[in-house]
Amino acid sequence: MPDPTPARTAGTPWPVLRDWLCFLLALAGVLWLIARGADSLGYNWQWYRVPVFLVTPQGAPGPLLTGLLLTLKLTALSGLGALAVGTLAALLRLSRSVAGRALARGYLEAVRNTPLLIQLLFLYFVLAPALGISPLVSAVLGLSLFEGAYVSEILRAGIVSIDQGQWDAARSLGMGRAAAYRLVVLPQAVRRVLPPLASQSVSLVKDTSLASVIAIAELTLRGGEIVAQTFLSFEIWFTVAALYWIVTTTLSGLAASLERRLAYPT
């Protein structure tokens, strides 16, 4: 029977044009709502004052870029810590040790069922003075433990998804459990968990903003300080949001590229 749908050639750009048109219309609507809201408040836009907070007249990084660099540092250190903590917790959850499984389960329940803000405050005001650690270390530790709980479940799901035949093949080659994890199971699991890990890394970038409550001068704290000094509320917070957006979309793009490189050949 003939296809009742209208015929379109394979190279027709209409779907792409339609998608872009919808996107531009939605963006125009959002911008109109923002402008309408600002006008109703009688707000005086002063975008010309924003560049100096990004790059100083001398060419040095301004406070916003300085805060962004610290945000990236926090993200990198906390991401590595979360990966280490999450891998350890996932292996404990899958181990034959009753004590190991109970320890991992207790950690997951304690971290995932309490707000990150409270965890950071507890580390900074209770543990940091006792251990003599800096606010930066407290922030990295708190973010690593919090994000590690979610990374643990992502990795555990990836490991469990590996077919039992892979374990049998590893044993037939004389591998122990540790070697099977390292050489057979984890490399395959990594391919499967890259998309959720990428999403978690994006969440980590945004979660670093909570480090501002313990006096870490990252991007959000720098933005708040500038707003308090200049009263450029909309301009500064929109710029801060744009910087976060650039970082997170870049991370998502890199993760997608890595996923394609690690994809199994069809």
C-alpha cells in the first residue's frame, strides 16, 4: 500500500528548520518575559558595567573569572574524590562481606537522605576545627562524599548489568575476582555508565555553588559580593548563570564525544 504521509526527500531541511524556529520562538518568549518583568520593576539595565568583573582593564581575570576558576578546581578535585569514593562503595555493596555491605549501605543512606548544605556546614563547623582542615578541603570532602553516593549507585548498576558469561570467561582464564573486575568487568561497565556519570558531573558543577556558605570564594559567592557592592542584580546573576551554562554544556559535549569513542562497533 502507498505511504499516506506526504513524501519528503532525504535531504529536506524542513525538520531542522522547524526545530530551530521553535527554539528561537521559545527563546524570544523567555526574553520578552524577562524584559517585561524588569520593566514592571522599573529596573535600569547597566550591562556596560559587567565586562570589568570578567576581565580587568589590565587584562587580568576579574572576580567572576577568578570565582569560575575556583569552581572548576572544586569540580575537578571533588569529581576525582567522588569517583574514588563511589567505586569503593559500589565494590563494597557487591562484595561477599556482610560488614562491607552494611558499611556501604549506611554511608549511602546517611548521605543521600540528608541535604548537602547541612553536610557542608557539619564538616566546616564540627569536623574541620577538630581535624585542622581548611575550608577548601572541607568543601572537597563534602562534595566528594555527597556525589560519591550517587556515583556508587551508577557504577553498581553498570557492574550488575554485565552478563554473567563475562565473569565465567574471566574465571576460565584463571583470573581472580580483583583481576576480573579490573580487566573485564569495569572496562565494559564504564561504557554503559558514561551518560549518567556525565549528568552527575553536571550536577556536581552546580552543587559547588553551595560551597559559598562556608566562605569558599567560588563563582556564586563572587557574584553575591559584586551584587552587594553594585546592586547589579540581574546583570551579574545572569552572567553567573551563563558561565555555569557554558561549563555544563561543555562537559556534556565532551562526555558525548567520549561516549562515541568508546561505543562498541556495530
